[in-house]
Amino acid sequence: MGKLDGKVAIITGAAQGMGAAHAKLFVKEGAKVVITDVKEAEGTQLAQELGDAAIFIQHDVSSAADWQKVVDQTKATFGRIDILVNNAGITFAKGLQDISEEDYIKIFKINQLGTFLGVKTVAKEMVAQHAGSIVNISSLNGLVGGAVGYTDTKFAVRGMTKAAALELAPSGVRVNSVHPGVIETPMISQPGTEEAVKQFAKAIPLRRIAKPEEVSKLVLFVASDDASYATGSEFVVDGGMSAQ
């Protein structure tokens, strides 16, 4: 038996990187998975690879209308929603003096507003069924300082998680945050970041960058009934960075 047998999960930003790793593991563990992303080709291909246990929905997480579309299509296809993984996120390899107002607003809309809209829209369904698990992917930079814009929004996701957890707990809905460190994903493979990532890895106590699957195993635990008494909590998977 799988840890998610009979569960239905929505995973945002799941066409590639960590989100794709989460989707693959969730299906392996028995879940039906709705993959959402703006990247239609990659998302469609992944859903096809995963077979009848997965569907893809093109989705702008900063759009309330798109969130409702995802909820409606998920229920129409699989009948219910048990898990939400708010994984979609972006950053820019720019410092304080270089990041533009347009950049900042884009990061806010995807990382923070997108998470808020997801929690708000999906929580309504979970409250009605008196059960559910929401996993918000924050970051090491939701615990300690980092790039302006990215850090700001990831701290906000951490706080939003705690506020939502307290409000939704009486309805049996759990809300937790996961805080990855440096992970091998397309986000850290942007032009101009290669040397910075290489140098950063040397400062990690475990002396390496993590594989996406290492984060997925923690996300699986938090999403599953194995973590049935955990809510409003921070789960850190950063190779020891925040312990320094």
C-alpha cells in the first residue's frame, strides 16, 4: 500500500524541477495528481508519462479565476481534493539596486499571491469535507536572509502558513511549510548563477546540493497522514544551512 492511496493532490509548478519530482513520488505512493504549470508542453508530457493517475491543467497561480478552474476540473475528474502543494515559485539573480519594480511585483504575484489564492480557494473544499493537508513550499530564505524579493515572499509564505493553520485547524485541515535549501532545479540554473551556486555549495554543512527527490520525500511525509498531528510547522531540508 502507498502512503497516499485514495488521495487526490494538486501540485503547482509541477511541470519540471521539484514539482515534477513531487508529482512522480505522489503517484508512486497511490495518489491521483493534478499537475499545474504555465508550461503546457512540459506539463502535458509529464501527465502522459504518469498515465491515468495524473492530468495537467495550464495554470497562472496569480489568477483567482485560474485557481477556481483548477479546483473545478480536479473535482470533475477525481471527485475531491485532499492535498495541495503550493510549489510554484520564481526568483531573479539580481541585487537590491538591480531588481526592478516590475521584477519585484512578478515575484510577489507568483510566490506570495499565488500561494494565498491557492490556500484560500482549496481550503473551502477541504473545510467542507473536514479534512485536508496544505503544504506551502517556502525556502531556506523564509528562515534567513537572501535575495531581496525572493526572501521577502518566502518569509510571507511562512507567516501565511501559520495564520492559515490556526484558522483551519478546527476544521481538520492542516497547513505546513517546507523550507528547501539549494536544490538541483531549473530555478538555480539561470544564466549567471553557476559560479555563485558552486561557491554556495561549499558553505553547506553536508557539502553538496540536494536532489529534488530528497525534498519530495519530506513533502510526502508532511502531506500524508503520517504527519496527522503536525500543523503550522516548518519542515527544513537544507543540508544544515539554517543550523549555522
